Amino acid sequence: MSLIKAIKDFYKNPSDDKYIHILQILRNYTVSIPCTITFSQRDQKKWDLLSDNSMEGESFENEDEIIFKPDTLENEDGKFFPVFLSEEDMPKDYRNYFSLLEIDFLKVIEMNLENDLKGIVVNAFTNPIEIHKEAFEFICDCPNLTQEEDYIEYSLRMGSEAYLRKDFVQAKEYYEIAAHLFNAQAMSNLGYIYTYGRVGKPDKEMGLYYFEKAADKGNVTGIMKIGDAYRYGDIYPKNEQKAFNCYRKAFEIGYKDLMEYPDLWMRLGECYLYGIGTKIDLEQAIQQLNIAIYLFEQEENDIFYYPSLKQKAKEELKKAIEMKQL
């Protein structure tokens, strides 16, 4: 699909996948940058003579460096670096004011990184596509992606690897890139980083902000963590019924991949054990906690915080069995 067609398709029915597809095409595209040209005093004099036909038949060769100053455009979000796919994408009066510099998109990224701008805007006067710095910094940093993984998959994989080796600063950077590209899992992962203070003091408000964004996209962990906020009265007013409803909703949404969420099984087990938002049901509690323990054991050597959660689930299971025997 051509870039023009991809942009038109995005405007007909916008989606995250279509936006990412535009970025993927742009990465190998040549674009036009509107620039003003500044000559040295000596070169300006030569140019003026040529323009006045005083040196008819002679070609202009600059003796000093020519300075190209790209244009910037501004909206309510801030200043952007404009690039265009063709001259036809610029209004005539705008086009006539500038010289055009043809350049690879990746080179534009390098130019923009040196300036205090929000990002790049493609075809600002027709169907504008804004690309904020978080997105194209990532494109610049990982040029050798395989065909099997796109930018988001790469970012999540690198972020996960960094997180598991406890390099939380790098993990946060990768997750922020994927989150900016609308990925719910990355948003959820950022929620953990902020909530548990992986890169500084715990910030539950910022953590919940990211969990909410993830939950809005149907992310199981995001919904589960909103349940925690209601359960413990963190940020939200304490409401055990809403907490249980969140856990059930997360369970229903993620039922096909529930083997990946042992902590969700544990939470539901605790709800049935203590009557949190539902009636006490010791049979259900024992069943859910047993599954949680089994799942924690499968991954405890790879995920550093699973052993402590497994121990907690075992303690809860012991309580449930003791209460059932009374």
C-alpha cells in the first residue's frame, strides 16, 4: 500500500494499526522540507548579480556554506516540524515562499531530535499526520527490525527483557514508546512501574492513570488493577463490590489466556475466601488459589516477584482449608 493511500485509509476509519502502518511506510520514504536559505554576504552578492541578469550565462556556485533553516508550524499542542510528500500537498502561496529540501525521513528524525519541538507533522495542510517524538525516536533507535515483529512488538520485548533483569529505567523508556503508539499492555506495564516505584518514589496516581488507559482498551491487567484500587481505597473510594466486579470483568475478558494471569486467580480466590464483594465460597476459594499457586510455580524462575506472590497464595489456601474444616 502506498503512503498516500495509507493516510487516506486512516482518515476514512482511524485505528491504531493504521497509524502504525503509516509510520512503517514513512520510515523508508523521502519527504520534502520547506526551508529558507541563507547565503554568506559574498554568496548573496553573487546570487543577486545572477538574479539581475548581470552575469547571464554563468551558473551559481557557492563559495561558503549555505544555511538551510526549516520551517516550523504551531498548533495548540506546540511546535511541529513540517514535511510533505509532494509539492502538491502544499498551498501555492506557502510553497512559493520556501525552497524545498528532499531528504530521507530518517534524516528528518535526526534533524528534529536536535530541536525543542513536539514532533513532525506530515502534510499539515491536507490530511495531517502528527508524529510525536516518542514515536520517531523509537524508529530511529531500532532500524534493523525483522519482518516478523513491528515497532510495538519490538518495544514490548525489549521493555520486558529490561524489566526482568531489573533495568527499570530502560524498561520504562521502551514501554513509553509502545504506549505512545496506543499499546494497552505497555500502558499497563507503565502502571506497574509507577505504582511500585521502580524508577523512583511510588506514584499511585500516575500508576492508576496508566492502568485506566489500559483498561479502556480492554487490558486484563489494567482492569484488575482498577479492582485493586477499589478494594484497598487507593485513589478511588473503597468499594469491595466494584473491586469484585472488576476482577470478574477481567476474568471474562481474558478467559482464553487465563493461564497468563495467576495473580487474577489469586485475587478471585481471596474474594471468595473473605467475602470481598461477594458471598464467602470456600470451595471456589480453594479452587482459585490452587490454580494460582500452580501458575506461579510455572513462571517463578523467570518473573522475580512471583515467588512472594506464590507464598501469599499458599497462606491464603491454608486459611481456606482450615475454615472449611471447621
